[in-house]
Amino acid sequence: MKRIFLGGVLALLVGLAIFTGFAWRPAISPIARPAAASFAPALVAKGAVLASAGYCASCHTAKGGAALAGGYAMATSFGTIYSTNITPDIDTGIGGWSETAFRRAMHEGVRRDGAHLFPAFPYDHFTKLTDADVSALYAYLMTQPAVRAEDKANGLPFPLNIRLLQAGWKLLFFKPGRYEPVATKDATWNRGAYLAEGISHCAACHTPRGALGAERKEKAYAGAAIDNWIAPPLDKTNPAPIAWSQSELVAYLGTGVSLYHGTAAGPMAAVPRGLSRLPAADVAAIATYFTSFNGSAARAGQDAALIQKALATDRIGTGLQYDAGTRLFTAACASCHYNGSKGLNPLRPDLALNSTVHLDDPTNVIRVILYGIDAKDGAPGVVMPGFGTGFSNADVARIAAYLRATRTTKAAWPDLEQKVAAIRAQGKGQE
């Protein structure tokens, strides 16, 4: 028994040594911060567009904090992870990182000092970027104002906070490598796939994750919970009555406004702001990529009947009503969400067509009722006020239940009042 025990200990030590050797990455020597003038203006401009399309500032800027200085809290099922300072500050940012170190972080998920990055940083998508695009991003970041801001300590429990163990996660779930064009698809589709799967990392929000936090590839774009919101499915399971066509996606991704599906809010609000700097052809390419598998082509020709049905539904609730939910909706919502017989107005979203009302989870509807939509999100200059201060949990639940019952044919959402209370307790968050 003693020999068996000692043999087990020896095997464990050997295995640990082998894993440590496998997981270890060398540090890359720091450099003097490159002068901003050393980067070609055209390269910096290209990097600015890519950084916008990758939402770098959205994730690396805390609410009320300096741009790109980190501190944004990302809640995960394992604990809270804070984004890092990616300004060119020498001491607390990436000012001492060479382009080689930066490229390794983007392509392999390894910091300059050799530590593995947590996959909250989507290097599993950024690994697809070309060296030229990574160089442009590096040039852009190195020419931004340097901000001294120490990184916040992550709230991960032991042993999940051991970065060396991330090598095991990578072995299971990470496949490094640049994007490979699909030979059977045209250049537009491949450009859209490169952008969506790479710099814009759409699947990071719209794909559910497994027990170890990796995207479930077999359920790509099937929808997922993210930052206390629901990122809806982008595949054929999307429940919106009118399919997300090429033109609707182009409008929504480029402006944040869709004629049939509503306006961007919550974490999604950053997407059209970020993509707005891309050339129009690139936004169209992303739309081409998604429409190739979202089933919209098979549903073409159905829109007219669905629109007429929605316009007729708008008339429900007009006049004197005695139902509590109807009264609340009529008083607070109907004046802005009524289109009538003249057709649809994208600035007055038709809730019978709106994607959120048809989701199986009422989270997005409740959040919008409670906290509204700010002027910087959705339609430019158009604000939806939040009703959280004026309405009780029961009031919000009644409105949500009324919308579900009158604007869809789907089953009622259960336990709405408790759901409203839970979402109110979460607060508005950082969106």
C-alpha cells in the first residue's frame, strides 16, 4: 500500500510538472512606449474603425471612468471579472507592450508577462484576425491618451483564479488560428463571417455557454443571457414574427433602429454604435452572413399579412377599459406605440412585431419598462422613459402580461411579479 501511495504521489507530481511545462509561457520583454508619430495615420485610422467594431471602449471603460482604462465589471457564473487598462500607460496599461506581445494576447490569450488571460477577453474570436488588422489595432491603442489606472482584482474563487489552469481550458475549448475563407461562399459572405466571428465576436453574447464557460458550438447563435439581459437567437429559432431580412439587419446593425423589430437597448446598444464606423459594405456583409442561416429567405413574402395583423392589434386597448393591465398600457405606452392604419413608423415600435415580446424570457421587456431607453441608444434623439419609479412590481408585471396576451399567441410568462422584483434588485447596471 505504501508503494502504491508513493507511486500515486509520484505520478501526480510528474503530471503536474508536465502540465506546468505545457502551460508555461515566457514573458516578453517590455519596451519603451512607442511615439505616437511612429505610426502611420492611415494605420491608426484603420485601427480606430476596428476598435469601434470590436467594442473595445465598451468593455474596457467603467461607467464614469476614462476611456479604455478598464474596470468594467463582467459578471460570470464563476465570479466577477474586471476589464483591464489598455491605454498606453507604461505602469498600469499596455504602454510597455511590443506589437509582438500585443499580437500574442489577441491570438493566443497570453499577457506580456506570460500569464494566461481569462476567456472573458474574447481571444477565441480575436485569434481569427489577420496580422495586419492586429497591427492596426495596436497602432490605434498606442496613440490614445495614457491613463494611470490600476487593474481591479477579479472576484474569482480559488482555484479558478489560478491563471495557469487556463491552459487546460484552452486545451479543451480553444482552437487558435486565423480565419480561413470558406471556398463555397463568395467574398461578401466570407467578409461578413470574418467580421462577425472575429473582431465583432457576435457569438460571445448570442451563444449559450457550457458548465466551464465555453461557447456551445452545437448551439451557435441560439441565444443566451448576458449582462442581465437576453441576447436573442440569431438563427432560425428567433421568434420574431417577421424574419430578420438583409435590409432589416443592415438598418439595425448600422443605425440601431429596425422598422419591424424595435430599437437596440441594453448591451446591444453598443453594437450599432460600434459598427457605424465600418464601411457600409462591411455592415451589409455581416447581414449577408447572418441571413445565410437565419431562415429569412424561406419566410419571404409573409410580411404584408403580418404587418396588417399587427396594425389591427394596435387598436386593442383603445377606449375606456376596466382591465388593470389595459389601463396601465393605455396610459403609459399606447400614445408612443400606436401606428394605426397608415403603416409602421420605426420611431413608434410596433409591439406586436417587436422581438422582445415574443421571447420565452420576459427579461428584456421588463428591463425596458423599468429603465427605458436612453437617448444615446436606439433611435438618435428619441427617448423612452423608464417607469420603474412610478410603477410597482405588480404594475410592471400587468403591462408585460398584457403585451404577451394581446400582441402574441404564445403562452403567458410565469411568475412575472417575482421576475420584476428580481430585475429591479439587479438595478440598471452599466449599459
